[in-house]
Amino acid sequence: MVDPEHFFDDVRYKRWDGTQRLDALEADELLGAMSDELLSGGDLEDAMARLARWGMPGRMEGMQDLLERLRAAKQKRAERHDLSGIFDELKQKLDEVKRLEREGLDRREQQETSDEALKQAMQHMARERREQLDALPEDVGRAIRGLKDYEFVEPKAAEKYQELLKQLQEQVLGSYFKNMRDSLKGLSPEQLEHTRQMIRDLNRALKERAEGGDPDFEAFQRQYPELAGNAKDWDDLLKQLATGMAAMRSLWNSMSGEMREQLEELLGAAFDDPGLQAAMNDLADTLGQLMPLEGYQHELSGDDPLTLAEALGLMDEMNQLSDLEDVVRSARDQGDLTQMDPEQVERLAGSKARQSLEELQKMSQLLEEAGLIRKDGDRYELTPRGIRKIGQRSLEEIFSTLKRDAFGTHRADARGRGGDPTDELKTYEFGDPFLLDLPGTVRNAVFRGGAGTPVKLHPTDFEVYRTELVTQSATAILVDVSRSMLFRGCFLAAKKVTLALDSLIRSTFPKDDLYIIGFSAYATQLKPMDLPRLTWNEYVYGTNMQHAFQTARTLLSRSRGKNKQILLITDGEPTAHFEEGNPIPRFSYPPTKKTFEETLKEVVRCTRESITINTFMLARGHYLVDFVNQMSKLNGGRAFYVEPEKLGEFVLIDYVTHKKRRIA
């Protein structure tokens, strides 16, 4: 049982540096980060790809951040290590072999004997052996290879030399066959022969496969589990072999010319066994045909020395990091990262890199499980829930910019019921909702009748809270989708406010009707789910308000609400209209008197049907101002000039304040 006094002994604190994560990434955040691009007419998959590429600052790292982490991990290794001492360990062991041999020669030369001929023979042999040792090249590779034909006098020196050769064989073979590193340690003659046969059988199978055959992988796996035990099939085994050979190739590419010569001599010494060398050469040729390997070149600039085995291991790690970089760099979106192994990324680049990868890999899944996107064939699309979320976010974004008193108050003479209570009080009148202010009511009775008990209440003592009048209305929002809306930066603002208004009505005024109409040369009714995909009309010229008003009037006639209004969002005057008998609109710029007249006729029809037209102008062109002034005189609606970034505030404030009015 944990001692309560020591419960927090293992707790460690650190300064906040902005990288700590207190909560998990949520699907709503991901969708919110893509909202503006989607509302600007962007494709969902393009938006997801862009989000995956650049991430969300402070919340989710993107592929570019992951790429930098992989690069940094590789750079850290390069700046730490140095290849110049790669042969130092082998040189030390070679020096030990030569020292043991010289000491053995000295002992035999100084050995007392009565046989003068034997003594002279020993001295002659010792002199020859010393000359051979002295003649060995300084190059460690050539020196080791030069001892292949040397007849050792000292058994310990011969034993150490054989150990050195075995170590070389283990390191080189281990770099080629990574799965066999443990089994290659301390190779006995029998194990070496088994390895030769394994390489021959592997080469035979790969050649058969290259010629279109189908060698039995499972049989090979059973016979050589130390090599193929972890592989799924021939392709997987080939990939593993290629990785090992790439490490040796990269080491070769990263060396100076002098070091390459030494390595070549070392490999010659390690594989001086004719059977093994032939098998390895044959395998290298076959693999080169099946999987051509260029190998990376890595520049090392550090001070930490490496042994040959460590250098091969380092090359393997840096190659893996380079391969991962290639995957991330060439990835179009998060779906292309599925082949990356989080455990491998963590081992090579740390836990933060793994977290970045896993968040990217789960991005689509998170959105899909939240019901915000779904698969439509091979592509993703927004769901109705996702579209509503975008609208809700647009609504929250608009209201977050408002001050507490931004709504103001608009008095009305009408009374209403069922609205929200306000903080204001009034004397109760017949028909008022009985939202009694009990303390105020008792206080009025005391003021009227004086102190004492019991307190007698009179009808005039009762005070109740005022309520807001909530009207049922039908609204048609007309969104200009002509090209100028994009060029003036108005299109995104118009789509945002439309979605926000839809979200507001759904959540707060569910009895209201909302119709959405997009118009350029023609007017078309839109559904909320169409808005994220709605784009401007690039190929058709004209702003046909006549058709927009006509369409809105037809739709509003279906509504039972007595309060009907049109919210017109535009940056330009009408420049197109229909003429009787012609299904193709007539376009003209500058606008003609005829276009204005035909459009104003629709305004008059709307006015006769008690439809108020409120206009939100996103530009102040002479023609637009002139037209809106004429329209306001005919209809009595209001007109606002607003900057695109303030459009949402104007539209929503106007809508809400004319929905809820305080009872007089």
C-alpha cells in the first residue's frame, strides 16, 4: 500500500515550454482548421492534405514538422560520430597478434639448447618471421590479409588472428543478414559451411524467382529459420537483405578513397574462403539485378570514434531515417504514411516524432469516427453533421467578436409570450406570463400597507419579469456568387454568415424557415450541405437579382410565418435580367435602365406580399448605391454597407434583435 506521505515523491515538475499536451486532439479541431479552406471552395481531400502537411501550430504537428524531426535525428548522429577511427579496434587487435607472435619468437630464440644446429635454425626462422612481420603494410586491411599466408610460431597469436578473422566475418555477414547476427557469433567450421550452403540455396531460389519460377518460401524458411524466420514472403526477405546490403554500400560511399581500399582488403581477408566468397559474390550479383541499390552517402563530422560494427549499425540507422524522409517528403497526404512504423520512428527519432506520426495516421479515422466525414467511393466527403459543425463554428467565430452590449435594444408595442425572461420588472397585467418577483412584490405591499404581519397583498403589488417577444419568421438569404465576390474577398464571408445563420436558426429558432439562394446569371436554391462545396460562377457573367428575388418570393410563399424577409448579400448592382419569352438572361455592363426596371418590378411584388428586403452591401459602387436607394424607397427595408470581415456581425445581430423584442 502506498504511504500517503510519500505519494508525490516520484512526481517531477518542469517549466512549461509549449510542447506539453494536456488533452487529446479532437475531430472538431481538425475540421475547424479546415473550415475556411472548405468554405473558400476547397476540396475536402485537398484541405486534409494541406492540414496534414502543415499541421496546427500548438496542437498538431504536420508532415513538414515530422520531416524536420527525422532530419534532426539523422543530423544529430552525423554531428556526433567520426569514421576516421573505424579500423582502430581492428588495428589494436592486429597489433596484439603481432606482439604475441614477436614474444613467442623471442622466447624460442632465447630458449637454451645444446644442439647448435637447432639453435641456428631457430634464430634463422625467428629472423625470417620478424622480417615478414616488419614487411606488413601499415594499412590494417592489407596487413590482416598479408597474414593469411603467414605461418605462426606462437599458438596464442594464431588463435587471436583466427578470432580477428571470425569477428570480421561476423560483422560483415551480420550487416548483410541482420536477422542472423546472434547466430553468426563464434562461427565454427560446421556453422561456416552451413552459412555457405544457406547463401547458395538463397541465391538459387532468387535466380529461379527472377526467371519466373515459384520457389517454395515456406520450405526455405523451415530450413533456414535464422535468416527467413521473421519474413512473410520472398519480397519481405528481399527487402530485409537489401537493407543490410545498403548499410555496407552507404559505409563505402561515405568513406575516403584510402579507407575504401582498407575496407576492400578487410573484406578480402574475411572472405578468403573460396566457397563463401563465391557464394557472396553470386548473391550480390543476383540481388543487384532484383533490387538495384545505390546507397546513401552520409557526411559525418563528429568526434566519437566508431568500430566497423558500430559504423555499419550507424549507416543502417541513417539509411532508415533517409528512407523515412523519402516517404514523408513524397507523401501527398496522411494516407501515404500508413506504411510507416511508429515503433521504428520512435526508436530512430524519439517519442515526439512517433506522436506526430500517429496523429497524422489517425487524422482521417478521427474525423470519420466522429461522423464528420465519410467515404464516397475512393474519396472523402463531408457528412451533414460535418457541415453543421462548420456552420456552428462560423456562428461561434462571429459571436466571439461581439461585445456584451453589441445587440442593443429595440422596443416594440406588441406583447408576446414564451420568450426568454429579461432582468427588467413591470407591474403585472392580465395576460402577462406569471414570472413573479416575490421579494419585490412583498416589498411593494409593505410600502403600501406599512410594517406588520400578516402582509396583505393587493393586485397592484405584483411585479413580474418582462419577457421577450419571439416572432416566427421566414427568411431567404440571397448570396451573390458572381466572380467579383471572389476578387473582392467577399465570397468566404458570405458563405460563413450563411452557414452561421443556418446554425443559429436550427439551434435557437427551430420554428423559423430559412431558404438559401445562390445567384449570378441565374438563381438556384441551395441546401446547407451544398455550401462548403459552393464556388463562384467563373464562366457566366451577370448578377441577376430579378431571378433571385423571384425565386425567394416563390419559396417564402410556402412558409406559414407572418414575418417574411429577404437578406441580400452582394457586392454589385444588377447586371442581368430575364425578358419575357427568352430563357437566357440578358447581360449588360454598365447596367441598363431596363435591368434596373425589371429587377425593381420584382421588388414591388415582394413588397406587396409583405416581404422585407434588407441589403448588405459589400462594396460602394455608384450603380449599387443608386439601385439600393431606389429599392429601399419601394420596399422600406434597410440597407447596410459593411466590410466583409464584419458581415457576420451585422447579419446575425440584425436577425436576432428583430427576433426578440422586449415587451413594453
